[in-house]
Amino acid sequence: AIRLLASANSNFSQDERSTRFPFFPRRIQEDDNVEVAIEVAFMDLYDALVFLFCVFVGGHVATLLTMPNLVGHIIVGFLLGPPLANFVPFPQAFVLFGDIGIILLLVEAGIDLDIAQLKLTGIRSVAIAHAGAFGALAVGAGIAFASQQVTWQGAVCLGAVFSPTSFGVASNALITGNMINTPVGQIIVAAAVIDDVIALVILSVVQQLVLGGDVLIIEYFIPVISSVAFLTIGGYIAIYPFPKFLTNHVLTRIPAKYQESFAFLLLILLIMGYMPLMSVCKTNYLTGAFLAGLSFNQIPSIHHSFIKNTKNTMAWLLRIFFSSSIGFQVPIKLYGDPMVIAWGFAFYIAVLAKLPLGLFVPRLKRPKGYPFSPFLRDCIITGVAMTCRGEFSFIIASFAV
């Protein structure tokens, strides 16, 4: 990618380069007989290190304040990034590495998906996920369209931002409250997982809406059809035939000490194959990352191998994702406008639309001597848990900008 940019950049004078390619300020020297040499100024290197240090500290400060660490990462991103201080060198490079981090996060989500739990919680989790995702989308889109300040495509994109529930934030809250292993906790976790799968479909639609232009209405439905088909058929293959074939006919031919490494290599190849396939079929490439991970969900050794090979790298890439891919998109200077704050509170109605989802929980028998109805408690916990915002909301927002 750098060579392509360098080749294009060499066709312009130094002044023209700074105008046409402000994101690529590195000085490039070349002649007919010398390869391109790319130099990095010391202060650019130092500023990048300062930014990464601030991102690291910001995450820990947010944790100390009992907030998700991604809040600290995002705040550092919009304070030091292009929206405000414009301190960070080569912001596009940071966004690129951040997007690689979110690919790894989706692969891990596929590997970690608890199939048995989804079967156990059944129809209630499916109902909660679908009602929450599409209900919040409809309310958010309705508010946006009523404002008469955006097109219908923009209204759908705005509604889509409020559709997903954060599995990470919700599960963390349930663990803190010792609710994760209760029947209601398991329903919430399963619903949040299904919600993330629905978000992949919505993300594919948003990607098509952003392209805009003069397109036939059927082209807006192609991402939905394609995403549902891949997640249904590809998901079935990933959960049932593929693991059996891999375990019984492939890994058995590999010496035991190399099986884990070989399976990890196959995972990487599957990711590299699925992602361009999703792009060609008008489905978001993150769907391919999820399906690749799901294909190895039933392989016991792959989770350990994935964590061993990517844990620290992915942790840093996700810090960069939230600080750069998300933080750099926040127009912080617009927060001085009271109308922006007012519309922010107005759109929060779309989040609150998920509170009634608590009515889907089963009505458990009240234990003898219990001071209040457990059904009311479970309704409140489920409704509040499904309002948790997190990764997918930011991903959809970054695609919609």
C-alpha cells in the first residue's frame, strides 16, 4: 500500500504532494535507478509514541472510574486526534491498524460463541434480540427522519447505530452483579450474541446505504439477502460439517505437536478467503471474519492457539481502534452547539426503547419469604442490560460517517 501511494505521489511536485496527499507527509526520494526510500521524521515517531502512551493511560483511568476502558481510549482519540489537537501523525495509518483489530475481535467472537447456550435459552433470546435490534432501529430512524435534516438513507444509518447491544458491557455488568450464571443472565447473554449477528446484517445494509448514488431499490435488499444466506448456510456448515471433516480427515493426518499450529494457519487462510468473498457478495467483510472464527468454534485447541498468538496484539489493536477509528471521527468542536446536545438526548429515546424487552423473561415462581417479585427484578435487569452500548454501535457509526 505504501509503495502504491509512493508511486502515485512521485508524479507531483513537493508542493502538489502536500496539497493532494495531506495524509502522506513523508518525504519520498527516488530517481530512475533508485528504489523509493521512505523516511520518518523523529518527531513523528515520538508523537506517535506519546499518543499510544496516552491511550494506554486513558483506558486505565476510565477503568479506575468504573467505566469501560474504551471510553478512555475514545476520549484520548478525539482530544489528540484530528478533531481537536491534530497531534497524531499519520492518522490514516492508525485507523488502518484499528480496523485490523476489529477483524480479530469478530474472529474471536465466532470462536467463543456458545452454541449449547443458544440452544438452551431458545426462543426467548431470539425474540429479545430481534425485537430490540429492529425496534431501536425503527425508533432511531423515525426520530432522524422527523428532524427533516437527513435523507431516508441517513435516517436508517442513524437508527442502525442504536440497534446493537454490547455483549461485552452487558456480560461485564452481569458478572459484577453475580447474575451471569442465573437463567435470566444466560438469556441476556444469548440475546446479546444474537443481537451482534443481527448487527452484522444491519452493517451490510449501512455499507450499501453509504455508497448512495442512483441505484435500484433492489440493491438495498441484496446485502440483507446475502448476509442472511451466508450467516444461515455458512453458519450451519461452520457449526456441523466443517468441524467434523477437519477433525476426522485433516488434523488426524498432522503430527500431534503441529496440529494446533496447523489449525491456526487454516483459520488465517479462511479469514483471508471469506473477507473478499463477503465484499464481492455485498456483505460486510466483518461477517467473513465472524464466520471464519465460527468454523473453528468446535475445535478445542484453536481457542488456546488464537489467544496465545493474538492476545497482546489484539489488545493494542483494539485500543487503537477505539482511539483512532472511532475517536478520530468524533466532531468534538460541534458539542458547543446546544442543538447537538439536544439531539443527542432525543436520540437516546431509541436506546430507552429497549427497556420493555424485560417483559420477555420467564415468570419464575416467587420463593417463600422473598421480599419482592423476582419477575419485576428480572424485567428491570433484562431491560437495562439490553440498553448497553458498545463496540458494534461504534463500528456502524464509523461506517456511516
